[in-house]
Amino acid sequence: MVVYGIGSIESYEPPRLQLSLALLLHRHLSLPDPIEIFDPILTSLECAAIAMLGFNVLEVDEMGRREVRSPTLFYMPHCEAKMYDNLLAENWKEKEGGGLDRIVVLGNSFKEYETYVYGMGKASRIVEEARFVVKASSITTEVGIVNGGGVKEEDEVEDGFFKAFNNTNWHCFGSHK
């Protein structure tokens, strides 16, 4: 399991909730290896705390460019389109699905990115940054998660639940979707 873009757990409630979900998923799915995590804004104190929870804190910013050789869950809460695009590009093979069938992504809706890209037109920088996200839409099964039984942003007072998990979806690819 790899976590990119968790945010500052010291400063904000949503990243703490997202980190908690990562721990619960790792435990529930009985994943064998420690969770690897990276966010460039994590302080040394946050990295130490995360390491004490059993995470392997990555020292190099991969920018999502990780090619996998075995099944891997990527948890990427609210990452920029370019991060998802880099991950897909690294694992793309010309045959349908290719290396993508070894990954599952829990993160922002690819369909929302696709809608945004088509709304921006061909001249936009975001079109180039999300080309694999858009390309993958035909071989992706996307399943949204429900935010606490329909919690809406205007209902949220201070717990950050909506901000932590809004627009979060499971993404599976190719023949293993």
C-alpha cells in the first residue's frame, strides 16, 4: 500500500482522518508490507509520528511515478490530476489494462477529472496533465464511497469528515476490475 498526498496531520483534521483510514484499510485487508507514505509538506515531527505508527516514510518525491510489479493499493486523497496521471503512465502497457491490472486507486474521481478536462478545451495545461486519466476512463471501474450516510459540506461543523472524503472513489482497471 502506498499513500501519496496525505497533507499535514499536525495542522488539519482531514489528513488525520485520511491517515486513520489508511491504517484501517491496511489492517482490514491484511496487507503484508508496511504502508509507504509521502507528502512533501510533512514535517520531520510528522514523519517521526507516522513512522511510529508503522509507516515507511519515503524520502524521495516520486511524483506518483511508481511502476508496480505486484498488486498495490494506492491511496491518494485529493491529489492533483498530474499525480494520478504519472501513476497511470508508469503502469500503462499497450495491451488493454496492461500493468494497470496490478493497481487499485482510492482517490479523486477520474470521471470528475475527465469532465473538467473536456470543459477546459484542448489548450489547457490540465489537458496534458490528465491525458492518461482521461485515456483510462474506458477501462476503469469507478465506485464512489458514501460520506457518512450523505454528509454534506454545509452540514459539517468542525470534524472535517466531508473535506477528508468528498469525491473519493475506488478505481480498478482492465480485466480485473
